[in-house]
Amino acid sequence: MCGIVAYLGNQPAQPILIEGLKRLEYRGYDSAGVGLINDHTLNITKSSGRISVLESMLAKPNPVEILGIGHTRWATHGEPNTINAHPHLDYTGKIALAHNGIIENYTALKTFLIGKGCTFQSQTDTEVIANLIGYLYSNPDGKDCPHENLNRFEWAVQHALNELVGTYGLALVCTDFPDMLIGAKKGSPLILGLGKNEYIIASDAAAIVQHTTQVIYLSDNEMVTITPKGFSTKTIDNIEIHKEMKQLEFSLDAIELDGFGHFMLKEICEQPKALTTCLGGRLDMRDNRIILGGISNYWREITRAKRIIINACGTAWHAGLIGEFLIEQLARINTETQYASEFRYRNPIIEDNTIIIAISQSGETADTLAAVEQAKERGALTLGIVNVVGSTIARTTDTGVYLRVGPEIGVASTKAFTAQVAVLAMLAIELGRRRHLGSEQAKFYIDELSKIPSKIEQVLALSEDIKKIAEATCERENWLFLGRGFNYPVALEGALKLKEISYIHAEGLPAAEMKHGPIALINNGMPAVFIATRCSQYEKIIGNIEEVRARGGRTIVVANQGDENIKQYADFLIPVPEVPEELQPMVTVVPLQILAYHAAVLRGHDVDKPRNLAKSVTVE
Ligand code: G6P
């Protein structure tokens, strides 16, 4: 979703902002803009569409413009046009800001400000923040401004932030303070990068890592003021605070294409390596145990759980559903998977011995975060399964496990999904081990887990064959994805992948449910993807395939290598290595990722920037 980059240093800000905005493109956006301070004037350039359009509108970088703010906007309030793009100026023309998040009381504030004579240009909630700060800055109403440790700009920012209801990550400048940059955060991530005589504020580490790996993560209700002399951090209630410096744990290479056409393809192909890192040092083959350092102090509590509720959104929710099946099967603990967006508004029942697991690649999804906060308030232990180190969910949960797969840039999540399932499998095995799962059974699953990376490697080798299937089918506008048991969530994920990037309508279902409605959709040649590996419901799913074929559907079947029997049922066959049923999703999902990728490319879509989608959904 929206992205912020702001710079104050010793180089022209413009190219640094543009480069930073390009690094944030993957998050999803529909317009962009930059604001540069030149002495006591502000030069703002904005456009709808791609960063390249904005770039073409900019003059040559000016060496005196060493302070600036930039933004990529994903529209919430107001259509994605140039006026609604950020930075937004206040009505006096002195204050400019870039904002991520949503201001919930913007209507009341707007009415108040219009009453005071402020004018508005855009339909955004953000302009209310600019005007409120501008109004307070120009009319302090006799309040105690400034405090000793604040100038008038900082005071106005603090005062305004205390009036806001909602979420914000903000970068702000004021023409009266041409060497001052302010950042503030509540509910939307904001990171301060500390370079050599230069500072970058960004909503995502991807925009910082090229310049420095030393960062400070702002927490909610905190702000930072930066000048060429240094920076200071305070709460928005004006209490000075010391923030610890952290090291970013990934390098620039991790966010480069490295010869691949798209990040999605790069990340699909990275899965063997990513899973090896995810599993590395965590499989204790000697004692048949799982070592998850992050949660080692919480096992007692987790093992006693009477109920586990998994909260997540999107692809992470599909991983959660597999986790539910795994935990119930291997650890025999009552587990359910909830959409975080629903859970948070359901007045959920959380009794003693309930554990909440939150799964999130980004660690910033607003609904998942809200679900965690609510569960914590109600006394549950919260456990995060998160990829982005230092992200809000990682810091908010009581304990957790990192995926360790490196940055995921492709909007369609791939390597994070397989790693989420791997972590859930490890959790389920160790939980089972601590309850009733015998050493030999645990050994079996641990051995099999360790073989998953090489099995995924075998599936990756099928990419060209899968491309041919995509060529033969991708013009069809309606697809079904069907699986049973552990492969049912894989069917959901396969359908989501296809929808997200190729804009084909696809429905994922437990195969038996097809008879209760969707079978009516099947017409001549409609593609139906079956995940029909050898498992406890193999015979049943064969029956489902026959039902589709009898009605003229065209079947694409993911089956096990060497399964001769299934050939007769498949118009297209994708043979994958055999894996125990419980661990199959990590392997069976890979051909579906590849299929969706090729279909989208063949249909001419920008795989890494699918329309309307955002990588990290930081608004509810
Ligand atoms: C967005 C992304 C999906 C992702 C979902 C949850 O919709 O486009 O790929 O699965 O958010 O994101 P999270 O970061 O919480 O896993």
C-alpha cells in the first residue's frame, strides 16, 4: 500500500526519493509525488500512474535541494488522481506532508477547519492533517506554544497528532524550517535510516537498505525531528525518549531481480533455498525434536493450550488453514483459523489456555495486527509467524517464529507461503512431541521435512511443461481449483494466485463441495485443476475428477510421479514427488504458483504490480 520516503542529507534529495519510491512500487500504488525544499520554498510534483511518469515531469536534480519527502499512494479516500496524490500542502502553503494510514475523524476535523477559513483542494483525509497543522502553526490560540524543547513547527505537529483518530505514518516539512524533517507514527510503520551525515525516513526498509543498514524503528505515538545537526525522538506528548539502533538483516541483493523477469518468478525459484534457511538449525535429527529459539520460553504455556486460534489474511490465511489441520492431526489440539478482519469484530470468546497465532508475511497487515491487540487485551498468549524482522506484528506478539526467507517483493506471495507452512509443520511436530507424538513418528516427519527443498527443486524443473499447459488454457475466463484434506487449502491458494495476477476468475473449493453448486458452472472445456496426490482421499478425488470430465470440463491434474492410474483422468498432468500427506502442500502448491505466473505473463499482465492490489494492506 502507500509508501513514504523522505531524505535529509548532503546529496540532492530528488534522485534518492525517486529511487526509494521505485523500491516501494511493489507494495502497490496508483499515484506518486515528491516535495523538495529549496531555501524557503517548496517544489511539489505529483502525478497519477507510475513513478516513471512522475520522473519524466521532474527537472534536473538541484544540488541545493537536500531535503524532501516522497510518497506512493494507494487510494482510500478520493480517486487516484494528481490532486489527491501526496505530498499534501496546508492552506498556507508552508507545510507539506506524506501520509500512510487513515484518519477516521477527518470529517469532523474538516468541518472545524472549514469553519476557521481553511480551504481544501483534495478529497483525501490526509489534507486534514496538513491543514490542522497549518492552522495550529499560524493560530496557536494562545496555547503554551512553544515548549522549551520545541519549535513552533514541532509543536503544531504534536498538537495536531493528539487530535487525530486513526492511523498514520508521516513525513513532514515546513518552509520556515528549511533544514528540518519530521517523522511520526501510529499504526503505520515508519523507520529512520541513519547514514553518514544523511537520514532517510521510510515506511519500508527496502527504501533504506541501499543507503544504510542502521535503523531505528519508531513505535506508535512517537515522532522524530531531524536536522543536519542530528535527530531527537519524543512521544507525541513531548516526552523525550531514547531509541535503540538496530541492524537491517538483509542486503540490497535480496531486493534486486538478479536476472529474473519478475520478482514473483525469482521468489518461486528461491523456494528450495528459502525453505532450507527456514528449516536450518531447527530440525534436531538426533533427538527428533524441533528447536524454535524464539518461543523456547513459552512451550509450557503453548503445550497446555486447550484451543488455538489462527488469525491471518489472504495467502497467510491459507497457510493458517493448513496449520489448523497440522496441529489438530499431529498435536490433537482444537484449532481454528479465522479471517483477522472478521475475528476482530466478532467479540471473540477467548478463555484461559487459548493461544492466538498470527501469521503475516509483512507483519503489518492492519486487521491481523488488530486481532493480535484484541487477543492480548483479552489475556491470550499471542504468537507471531512473521517474515519481516522488526515489523509491528513481530514486535506486538508475545513470542514468535520468523520465516527467515528474506524480503518478498512479488505481490503474489509464494516463498512466504511455503515457509509459513513449514513453520506451522515444525510447530505442530514439536507440540505433538510434547504431548503424545512418539519419537519415531516425529523422526519420520522431521526427515520428510528436511527433504522438502529438494522435492520443490524437482517441481521447478517442470516450469516449461507447465507453461505449455498455461498456453493451452489461459484464454479461459473461469477456472475451478479442487482438492481434499491437506490439499484443499492448496486449491484455495492456487485459485487466489491465478486471480491475483492473471485476472482470471477462479474458485478454490474442497472437491466434494463442488456438487453443492459450482458443478453447475462446468461447461465445455472449463479448466478444473485437481490436486490429486496419493493421500487418504485419493479414491474420492478420482471420483470428483470423473464428475467434472463427464460434464465436459478440462482437467489439469497435479498427481504423484509414477501414478499411472491417474493418467486416464487428466487432460494435462503435472507429476510431483511423493510427500507424506501432512507435508504435501509445500510441494503441491508450487506447480500452481508456476501455472498462475505463466498464465499472467501470457495474458500480458505486469505480474509484480497487479492492478488494485497491495503487498501489505495497512488499512482495514
Ligand atoms: C495482501 C497481499 C497478499 C497477502 C495478504 C496478507 O493482500 O497481496 O499476498 O497474503 O495481504 O499479508 P501478510 O503480510 O499479512 O501476510
